[in-house]
Amino acid sequence: MAQSPPLLELIAVAQRYSNRQRTFVAVENINFSLHEGEFVAILGPSGCGKSTLLRIVAGLQKPSEGRVLYRGHPLSGVNPYATIVFQTFALFPWFSVLENVALALKARGVPPTVRLARTMELLDRVGLDGFESAYPRELSGGMRQKVGFARAMALNPELLCLDEPFSALDVLSAETLRSELVELWTGGKIPTKAILLVTHHIEEAVFLADRIVVMDKGPGRIVADLSIPLSHPRVRHAPAFTALVDQVYSLLAGQTKAEPVELGSAPGEPGVTRGLPQVSIGHLTGLLEHLTRLSTPHADIYRLPEQLGVNSDAMLRLVEAAELLGFVTVQNGDVALTALGDTFAAAGILGRKGIFAVRICRLPLIRWLLTLLHASENHCLTWDVVHIALELEFPPGEAQHQLDTIVDWGRYAEVLAYDDSRALITLESEGLLHLPPAEKPS
């Protein structure tokens, strides 16, 4: 039987932001469609443009290029058939639960008597009957997000857009709310034709969605569109479920290519400046130490988040950082220690610092800053000066993350020092003396 026309279509959509120096590409050449009855997850690492796409779909943001069609018609302005539930609860603290939900109906001009009955029905549907008079401060995070769901459902949206709706919740609350969302959706208790979820949580996407649109960054683009042929309720430890999770991890983690590893270019040089994954040294060291304790030479990346107590997005950043530094290789969703990674994990405190210093001084972004500091008066620069320079290469928020990571890594390696009281970044001369001459900034 032929499939019905799409509810939503994105055709060659791109979103770019410009400053006086350069243009940043958030998403590029995005093509996908969503049909009635589908629950689709847009999955990808932080910074790949997932939330940007959701705002475009909802009509809160106009794309720089491409077309957005809703039921075959070009979308102009806010999409009247779509509603977004955000990761923050966005409730009015001075309103009760009932008043927060009823507000959406009041804005649509629904009469007070109908409004009350409709609100009570929705609260009962999401399991909040009995909490009508409670205020947001009295509710747990999961219950506050249920209010957000009820308020979104009050508008009877054809398309329900969910922007990381479980990410601000504790683990147990998130698990409960996911299961309840599945129950509402599969039981036909959500007055919506389709659901579009944005998430960086791989297991969440496989647990909830009928399809997963997998994105990567640099720029944000679709790398796969996977059907999830599993019926609900889904069992997380079933072989078919774990096989799909493993497949998605493999897509996002990629494959380690032959040397030399692509390091990118330094700011101001031709080519793409590769940013550093935002990870802590402690977590990176913990990953490497964990890999040394395994009985097999390779580890399934998808099993590591549960073993180490981190989410999938953080795990992918850790694997990316370890690969960038030459401590691991990645193949087919598996990660394996290199000889250097094994040496790092087995070394003492000073030995690890020495290895880390040599490896990070290979990275163009860190070599760029070391070179600037080496050439500057007193070998120091203010935080703001470096931050402004990085904003020419990265969007403002990402420039802040990059500078945080550069300084954290550089201080651990004892090649940089930072004085917070003066917001001053300086060369750590004694640390530099320990580096091989070829690795020093020229």
C-alpha cells in the first residue's frame, strides 16, 4: 500500500550564522520527511544542530536555505500545528499546576467551563490528578515535566516536538517518564499525529522511536536514517535492542583512519579548525583505566556509559578525545587501547602529565595558543583576548567551551598556567622545558 503524503518535509535546509569575519554553518543540506503515525528521533552529539532543526520545524526560526513544507504547503512563520516541549520545565512558579495547563487553553480563547474540564482530563491522563492545586516548587522534576507535556497536549497539536525533554531529570524520573510517554503514544492517548524528538541519548532514541535520523557535526548533517523494527514495549537487554544501539554507536563514533589522524588546522590557517572535545582529564583517565581492566582487547562503546555512569553523549566525547590523542582506536562501534594509551594508563602521575603534554602539543588549537603566548610580552594574554580570537573560528558559546578545555588540558599538562583573579593565561615555562624540542611552539 502506498504511503500517505508526508506531514512534514525538510528539503535542502541549511542554517548559517555570520559575524564580520566568517560564517558558521549550523546545519547543511538537511533532507527528511515525517509521516502521520511516526515517532521520529533526531539523534546526534551536542553541537550538531538538532535543536536548530526543531526550531525551524516549529517555525520559530527561518532557515538560511531550503524549504520546509507542512502538509505540502510552505511553512511561513510559526507552525500553528506544532508544539514544543523543552528540556527546561518553563512553568510559571506563581501559577498552580491547573493554572499552568489552563493558560495554554486560555490563550486559544477556550471558554472557562470547557477550559477547566479539558485541563482536568489532561492532568488525569498524565497521572497528575490530585495535584491540580500544587505549585511547581512542590513537584519533582519528573512531575514538572509532566505538566509541560499536559500543557503541550492541551493545544491538540498535530506535531509534538520534544527538545531533550528528559535531560534535566534524574535517571529514575527520566526512565519513568519515557515509559509513560510510550504508553500514552501507543495507547492513542496523545492527541497528535506524529512526534519529533531531539536527543543525544542513544538508548532513549532506540527505546522510543520508530525511526532515528542520525546527525553528525562539523557542519550538522544527516549521516543515516534508520528504521527501528521493534514493537513496544521494548526490552533494553534484548539482543535485537542492543544490536541497534551498537549500530548507532558505530555510526556516531566512526572509524579510526590511518595515520596521520586528522587534527585540523590552527586558527587563521586555511582549512577547518578542529575543536577539542569538552571532557575532563579525570573522566578521560577513568575511561583508559577501565579499558585496561577488561578481559578483551576491544570494548563495545554502547556498554561503556552504563559501566562508567555517564550518558552516551559524554561517552562519545571521551572516545573522540582519546582517539584524537592517540590513546585508542575505534572500529565498528568498538574501542581498543593503543600501546600509548596502555602506557598512559599504567604510568604514575608525573608520567601521565609528560605523555599528555607531548600529545596535546601536537594539536593545532593548543599549538596556536602556545605560539601566541611565546610571542607575547611576558608570555601572557588575557582570557578575553584569546576568547575574542576564538570567536572568529567558533560560535560564541562554543568559543567559551573551547577556551575552557584548552586551559584545563594545558594546566594539567603543565604547559599553561591561569590566574583567575587577573583572568590571565601564561606559559608554564618549567613544563615546556620537559617537552621535546620539536613539540615546543616555534
